[in-house]
Amino acid sequence: MEFKFTIPLEPRTKKNSIRILKNRKTGKQFVAPSKAFEEYQTECGWFITTPEKPINEPVNVKALYYMGTHRKVDLINLHSALHDILVHYGVVADDNSKIIAATDGSRVLYDKDKPRTEVVITSMEEF
């Protein structure tokens, strides 16, 4: 099994500018991702092809993050954001290590003119 798609947007992380919000019903506070990340997640939905059923087997998620600038970015934070987006859109059932078992081949690259994320999800049996 191999599943590929490209998100033609500048990759974003969740960890920058988190917000503390109040639940309108209970009044309890909770931590929410930045507004910029929420917008990014919404925009990603236009480019992600979802399988008939969410992937629920061990897979390798290779992601090539092409950044539009040379500023430093943590690969782990990019992975965290991408994996949460994959769960949000039903590509994978969960982002725990029993499903997203590896991220081999992933890296951060530079492309000023076409920032994007290229994703290849491969079954661990075929990997």
C-alpha cells in the first residue's frame, strides 16, 4: 500500500503561539493551537485525498517539508502538526506509534518559490 499527496502550502507547526481559551458551556480553560495553525489545517483539507477507511495498520509517513525561508524549524514539530492533520481528515485512525510507526526519509528542505509538504505513506510490510 502506498498513498501519496502534496500540500502546496508553507508548512506550519502547532507549537507556536498557542492560545488559552474558555469552554463556553463549562467555563473551563483549555489549550488551543494558534489561529494560524487552525487556518493551515483547514486549507490542507483541499489537498488531502482520504482513503475509504482511515489507515489502521503500521505505516511509514515520509514527509518532505519544503520551507519558503531558511529560518530554523523543528522537524518534530512539523511531524506533530502533519500527523494531527492526517488524523483530523481521516487519513490515519490515530497518530500513535502503532499506526505511524516510522517517519523514515523525512526532512526539511528549502524552496523559496514553491513551499509545500510532499507526503508518502507506505505500509511497513512493503517498506
